[in-house]
Amino acid sequence: MRQIHPTNPDPKVCPQCGNAFFPLGGTVDDRELFRIKTYCSVSCAGKARQTTADVAVRRFWERVDKRGDDECWEWQRARQTAGYGAMTVNYKVLAMHRYSWELHNGPIPHGAHVLHKCDNPPCCNPKHLFLGTHAENMKDMANKKRATKVGRKGEAHHMSKLTEADVREIRASDVPARLAAIGYGVTATTIYMVRNRLIWKHVE
């Protein structure tokens, strides 16, 4: 006898094996289970995860510019702020240089960083990658002159939209924050914080 779900008379179809199924039936909790459950069994769910992993590998190779063995393999799609390649795998955004390391070398030890010998963030060539600690990563950044932005403030910071001259003008002006923000390409909140010395405190 076919099981009838109290609020969902039609069965769900398992995307892995194609079989129709009812997760359970009867209680409120079961109705919630019916809504969220996708696969008919643990076995099908496991196979689907493996399929997802295979798809991720295929997408990786489609999106990386694999050149010579010793050249940089640059990621061709989305990149993080620092320039590292990024792709969503199992609903998580992964850095592609780390994904490449794991793809070629296995799991990354807990707390380890994946560093670039080539100092090219979008590069995914495993020959250009190596593991290191946080301290080694900071030292590597300093050696390659990439740490110059770290700890900088004011207009020396790479994300700054204002200069020290702008800050002095903003503090000396009585133009409403909303209008001043338009002129300087920032938010009214930024204007307020500048005027009240909540930011740019070092500027007299």
C-alpha cells in the first residue's frame, strides 16, 4: 500500500537514483523533513556528494589557464579581494590555490597556509605552491614587498578613498554630510565619522 503524506500527496523523486519516495509521514517534524530531504537514502546522498566533487574538479580545470608545467596557471573567473581565485563548492566559497593544493597533494593540515613561490595570487599551479605557518606567510609577504599595505593608515591604505587634504576640508566645511559624501565619493556616515574624529584621528 502506497504511503500518503498528510500535506504532500505526491512523492519526491531522488535526483540520484530517480526513485519516488516519501521521507516519512505523520508529524509536523516529518513534514519539515519532507521539505528539506533531497535524497531517498544515505547511500544516494553519499553518491551525490561524490558526483558534486567530480563536477567541482571539472569546473576547476575549465576555469584555470593551464599553460606549461612551470608557468603560472591563472584562475580565469571570480577572484577574491586579494586576487586569489574563488569558486563555490558545496555551498562554500573556496580559494582556488588552496583547492589546487588539495587536489594535487591531499588535505591541508589544520592551521597551515598555502603560499605562492611565484607571488601571483591567481596562480593555481601546484609547483608554485607550498605550505607554511601564519608566521612564515607574514615573513614571505615582507620578503616579497607585499606587506607594505599591512598596518598602514589614512591615504596610505590601499582601500582609502580620501586624502589628508580631503579630511581637513571636510572638517572645515559645514556642508551637510549627505551632500559632502556625494562630492567625495563616500557615505554620509564616513563624513560624520571624519568630522567627529572617529576615523582619521592622526590628521590634525
